[in-house]
Amino acid sequence: MSNLLYSNNSLQREHSCLPTIHSKDDVIDLFNVQQQNIPKSSEEAIQLLHDEAGKGDVYTQCGLGRMYLEGIIINQSDEEAVKWFTKSAEQGDADAQYNLGVMFEEGRGVPKSDVEAVKWYTKSAEQGYADAQNNLGVMFDNGRGVPQSDEESVKWYTKSAEQGNAEAQNNLGVMFEEGRGVSQSDEEAVKWYTKSAEQGDVDAQYNLGVMHLNGQGVPQSDEETVKWFTKSAEQGDADAQYNLGVMFEEGRGVPKSDVEAVKWYTKLAEQGDADAQYNLGVMFEEGRGVPQSDEEAVKWCTKSAEQGNANAQNILGWMYQNGTGVPQSYEEAVKWFTKSAEQGFAIAQSNLGWMYNNGRGVPQSYEEAFKWFKKAAEQGDAKAQCNLGLMYDEGKWVPQSDEEAVRLYRKAAEQGLAQAQNNLGWKYQTGLGVPQSDEEAVKWFTKAAEQENSYAQDNLGFMYLNGRGVPQSVEEAVKWYRKAAEQGFVDAQFNLGFMHLNGLGVPQSDEEAIKWYRKAAEQGHTNAQFNLEFLFDYGRGVPRFDGEVVKWFRKSAEQDYAVAQNNLGWMFHIGLGISQSDTDAVKWYTKAAEQGNASAQYNLGEMYQNGQGVLQSREEAKKWYRKAAEQGNTDAKSRL
């Protein structure tokens, strides 16, 4: 979720709204001031105004200019407005001089000219006209039509502000806050923001909210922040609406309310604000303040991402990667991760590195993976640091370095990343890249295990079982093995089965052993499959020679576990729980024998000796007897 915008984004707004005549009655009132009688029609009033203006009456000239400017009763004409403002301004009317300055600044009815605008603002400002003083301050502030000068800007803002001009008061507050043209003073900034805000100036209300938020010039107060953000937001200020949404989302200064947060994010999102669109997308994704909807999340994140919001681009990449609210597409995921990563967004850089590392949506490239992991890691992204550590650990595209792996694991581990904590613990356990220390290993395994990292939980179980770095405790070992096993971690399931089989830390139970061995075996754990075979073979926990015996022998054998291959060959040879087949017996004996299993080598020699499942061959028989005998098999020695 995006954070609050703590900077003042609404500074020095120019006052360029012209005073206007809004109705026929105003026209009549204007005429009455001059003539002290009421004409019978607006047409007559207009003619009388032209007559009076033509005689050189400055007030009537300015009023007629405003009528042409706004198209009140007569046809709107910027050119006619400029004509009458000029006549009045040249006679020294401050109002007309100000209006003529605006016309030159905006290029209405005349070629746009900041120099001419400054000329007329100055004439009006020197007569004490507050709006002109503010606008002249803006021109000096921005170096438009005059050399840029903070000091001149402050001078004119002050003159206008002291007359109560709300926009000048806000602008003067900005100058004090930034220390431009005056000594920096948050207290003075707050003073002027407050004067302006209390008059309803939307920018000052927002700026005053920021000062309360940060405790600048006033005691920090979330409640005051919300008060002023609300006033500004209700007038349509985009930054205030966004920040007010954040305040409701985080429950700062108001009771936490996702519904209110969504309300304000929506107002701004519908105006096209990218940050609000992103936040609204997150609210839909998480179902906070609105019914959960992946599709709506994608909709708003896409709008934000297409405007270049890096957060939204990253989350949109994640949604395509996982097929959340959109058809799954690694290519689209890479597209959005790349857009975000190229803006320097660390999380996206890390995600893009992962895509290259695993060849998802792009050709697999350790070089590109390293590049993006490094960029993210240098920004402090913990996952990238850990992944970069793994590349050094395994020597992927970079020279293998245990020391560099440890350095990177440590950076990530100290940020609380469980995977890195486990990896660092493993480095201490093995003494690779660091002095060997079981105590340090336990320390880091524990940190990761307490975050539910199943690898670390299994490793911590091992440390307690063997009393390494901690007092030996089979009960603690069981505790941690169980936590990992219940998460589906295959090694822990095997280890927990072992603990139940041998009654270590738990009452001995063949049934519980079988339960956990089966879970591990179904995930392909070879030793679990073999131990399961053993229990079935001897009828422990199940009837002897249950039909599952052959199933687990076969699974284990197919993973090239030599002992299981030899046992499966023996079962085929004698037809135990399976159709007898010397040919299949020879097949499995051979696989085990070629891996160096002495029992299988002897059994294969027997098959050749007797011509069972193969052509009889004393030479082949002696060959296999000899191999078994060299490993100390006494039966094989007796055959030679």
C-alpha cells in the first residue's frame, strides 16, 4: 500500500480568477452607481454603460470589460474585454490593471506576455491591490517576466497576505516552510497556513494538515491532520483525498475504516490518480472495505500501471504470474515486472530476477537473474539478497563463494527473512564461509523456525535430537519435526515417522510411524518408502505382506534406491506378493548390483549360476560373486 504524501504538492497557486458580474441585477446596480436611476431594459443599460465608458469613466470601463469577459448579457469577447480594461487601466484603475495583467498572463484577447502581465500587476500592486500583489509574488517566485527572486516574491506575498488574501497567506507559508527569501520557520509557516486555511483555501488546508502530520511548527497530531485533510478533500483536493484514505486505512486520527478508505480512494481513482487506483486495487485484492474481487483488483491496478505506477506494475506482474483475476501468463508477468524494475522498484527487480533464474516467460539466464537480483539487493531488498546469496553459494554465473553467500544471507537474515535465516544457520552448522558454530546455527534456525519456515523447523529438530548447540532433547526434536511435517515438509515427515517407530520423545507406535512414512513416501522420499516396505514386510502396523508392500518397494526401486531394487528382485524371484518372474528378478538385481549393492551382486551371480531369468553362464556368475566378495559378502566368497 502506498504511503502518505508528506510533501507539499500544492504550492503557490496563482490567483487568476477575475472578479465577475454574475447577473442582470448586477449590471443595473453598476449603472445605478453612475446614473442614480434605473433603466427600463438591459439593452438600455448596456447602451448607457457604453456611453458612460466612452466618456472616460474608469469604473464603467472596467465593469464593461468584465461583462465582455464573462459574456454577461452581451456577447463574450476577450478582445473587447482587453479594450475596456486597457482604457480603465491606463487611467490608473487598480482593478482594471490587475485584470489586464491576467489577460496578458493567460493570452486572452492579446498575445501571451509575462512581461506585460508583470507590468500591469506591478501598477495594480503598487496601489495596494491584494490580488495583484499575490500574482506579482508568483511571477517573481517562478521567474516569469522578471528575474527570479525569492526576496521580491516574499515582499509581495507579505503585502497581500497582510490584507487577508488567502492564497498569498498560503504562498507565504510555503516560503517560510522552505526558507526561501526568509529565514526558515515552521512556526511562521503554520501561522500563515492557518490564516489561509481558516478562510477556506484548499491548498493551505492540505499544507496545514501536512504540518500537523509531521509535527512541524505544531505538536504532531493525527486528529488535526485528519481535520484539515478532510476540509481540503471535501473541496476536491486530490492529495488530501488520497492521504485521507490512508489515514482511514491505517486508523490514524480516526477510527480505522477500510470502507472510508475505499470511499476516498475511489473519489480520486475515478479522477485518474494512479496512486489511488493502485490502493483501490489492493483493497479489492484483499477484500478490505469492498467485497473481494480479483477482477476489480486487476482493473484498477491496470489503470494505475498504465500510468507508470511502479507498485501497480509489480502487483499486476504478480497477478499474471499466478493467474489471479487474469489468465495466467508468465510473458505478461515479465512485461510488467520489467516496467516496474526499470523504474528502480526493488521488489519488481527481485521478481524479475526470479523469472530469469527459473526461465519463466523469458529464456533462462543466470546472467540476467544476477543482474536484477543485484540491483534489488543493493536497495536492501531481503529476498534479492537471499537469492543473490544462493547464486554465490551454488556458483551460478559467479565464482562460488561461501563468504559472499554468508554476507548476503546475513543482510537478509537481519531483516527477518526466514529463508535467509535458515540458510545462515546451515552455514554455521557446516562451517562454510564462517567458523563452525552449532550455537549460532541454532540461533538462526530458531529465528526462521518461529516464522514457520519448515526447513528451519526440520533443521532445529535435528539439532535437538543430536544435542548440537542445545541440550539434547528428543521431546523438542519431535516438537519441531511435527511443525515442519504438518506443513508437508517431506524430510520432517520421514523424521517424525522415525521418532514414532523408535519411541523417541513420543510413545512407540508403528501405526503413527506408518502414517508419517506414508506421507513422506507419497512425496517420493526413498528412505520413507523403504522403511514403509520394512514395516509392511514384517507386518508391523499392518497385516504382513499387505498389498502395499510391493507398491512401496517399486516406488523406492524406481528412484534407484539399491536396497529396494534388490528387495524387489527377491520378491519377483520367490513370487512374494507379486507374480513370480525370474526375468524381472534379474532386471532389479542388475540395477542394484550395478550400483554396488553386494547382496544384489551375489543374488545376480546365483541367477547366472542357475540360468534363472538369463542364459546360464558360470563366467557371469563368477564375475558377480567376485564383486560381492570384494565387499566382504561371505556367501559370495564361498562360491569362488
